[in-house]
Amino acid sequence: MLKLNKKAVFLTGVFALISVALLTASVEPSKRIEVSKDGGDIAVQQTGQEVRELLGGTSPTMSLIVEKGYGHVKIKVRNEGTSNLTWSLQGNGREYLIKTVGKGKTLTWTSLNSFPNGMPSGDYIIQFRAGGNKVEGEAWGTTGKRPSDIKNRTTSKERLGDK
């Protein structure tokens, strides 16, 4: 009986060592990083603020802060109401633009054409109106350091709000 116990203890020890060896091998981090030659798998983006607002009422607003160096801006507005929706971007003591989104439509605006070097830093307000009717919809905004940071970018908050 004593020999059987020694054999069981020995086999248990061997099993434990093999288990530890396998576990260690499976959690060892990879020392190789593979990147495609064209860099298509990697997109380094430096973005600033991301905002999302559900729009309701007759005159809702959304704040957007453009930090210094993050002047490339993207704003997307989805109009789910029964009237055309007009929005304006105001900041630094002036009104920068006014855009209209048709009922049931979505409009994406970027600063790339109007402000190729980026917008001035500051606190901005986006004002939404629907000709006295209730504003219904959703709006997203993001800022970036480079044009490529916002050009084809979908914000995490925008993805959460997509239908």
C-alpha cells in the first residue's frame, strides 16, 4: 500500500509540474509584433473631446471644447423629427456656420474645407432649431490633431448611437 501512495504522490507531482509549465507557456507575451507593410492595420489617431447629445425640446444645445492643437472638428447631426433642423456653431464671440438637415436625414460636417489648418481653440456651442417645432434627433462631435484624425473617424459615442 505504501508503494501505491508513493506512486500516486510521484504522478501528482509530475502532473503539477506539467500543468505549471503549460500555464506559463500560454501566458508568456509574444515578443513579435507584425505590421502590414502598407500600415493599413494601424491607425494612430490623436483625438480630443468626443460628445454625443440626444436632441429634444425646441432649442437644445451641445457644448464642444476645442483644445489647443486639436482644431480639426467633425460634427454629425441626425434629424429624426418631422421638420427641417437648422444648427449653428458659435464660439469665441462669433457664429462660424449654419447648416440645415432635412427631416429624416443625417449631415456630417468637418472643418477640413473651411478651416484647413484647424479651428481656433475655445468653447463652442452648437444650437439646434426646427422652426419653432420640437427638435428630435442626435448629434455627435469630435476634435483631432490632424485632418486624418477626423476624416473617416466614427467616434465611440457615435457607434453607440447608430441605429
